[in-house]
Amino acid sequence: MIKAVIFDMDGVLVDSEPKNLEQLRGFYKSYGTDVEDAFLHSLVGSSYTYTYTESMRVMHMDWPIEKFKEKLDEYCKHHAFGYDEVLNPGVKETLIWLREHGYKTAVASSSSMHQIQTMENVCDLVGCFDELLSGEMFHESKPNPEIYLTAAKKLQVEPEECIAVEDSMYGIAAGNAAGMRVLAYADDRYGVDQSKAYARIHHMGELKQYLKN
């Protein structure tokens, strides 16, 4: 019996991937580097460490990761977008429905806690989640299942009593490794392999129908 739903953030709750990739492309260009779309698409759903390492490789930079993060964060602050602009349709209504029907909810995202809390506030979702978990809290990122196993523990449910809603190959692998039923939020723009998910949904409202059945 399903008792909890755990959501990834980027690409699931908010359609932020195009904006994130646009920021990355602009950052590269500010240092004289042009990249192909295929390279940017390969970063979708990956850990920050992987993104930073690959970015420095194509930019021919030999910075410490912390310096790269600092430079990228500064660029993004000056080229920011609002999470409310990219909130996926049906998210708030679905979260309210889940609360009303006794399901526990959490966010388990590779994004920083600052970004998760900003999204929660800007999109008027405060109070919709029982727990917020950031990749910053863990030694390893998805596909390591630690973030999902910890979410289940915090929600006081067993992993097999959880649905994980993901969009990336790494996130789907993490949910599966945790022993959860994984639903993929369908996205065919970046060539991401979602075939390992239990099922795909195209609108957040489909989650309610899935649980009703």
C-alpha cells in the first residue's frame, strides 16, 4: 500500500531544466566557450560535481570545484529566473489532494536546500511537504539511493510504500535502487532514458488517477 510520494524538483515540480541549461550556456560563453546542445543535454539530471567537472573540462579551466561553483552562482544571480514561471501544471492541486487524502510527501532533489526552499516559497508550496532533502546533505548523489532511503526513514514509511516521481535516468535508478515504485515525469526533449521507470506520467494530475487505481 502506497503511503508516501517523494518528488524530485528540477524537471518534475518545476520545468527548470531549459532555464538551467540556458544559464550554463551563457556562463560558458562569458568565458569564450561554445558547446553543442548534446553536451548540455548530457548534464540533465547529473550531480553538481559531475556538471562542474565536465564544465571545467570543456572550458579548459583548472579551478577547484568551489571556485567554479562560486563563479557560476554569481553568474546565475545576475541571470536569474523565477520558479513560479516554470511551475509544472497541476503541481499545487496534486499536492493539496495528497495531503487531504493522508499521503506523506517529500522533496528529494540534487539541488541546494536554498534552491528547494526558494522554489517552495516562490511557488506558494509552503506546508505542502513533510520533508525537504537536498543532495548537499549526502556524500553521494543519485543514482545512489541514499537520499530516497533517508526520505522514507524521515517520513516513517518503508521504501516499498513510496512512489518516487523522477525525470532523469540517474533519479530513476536511485528510486529503483531504494526499492520504490518510480513514476517518470515524461520529457522527450533531452534524450533521457526513462525506460526503467514503472510507468510514465505526462501531467501531475495523472498521479492522482494512478493512486486512485
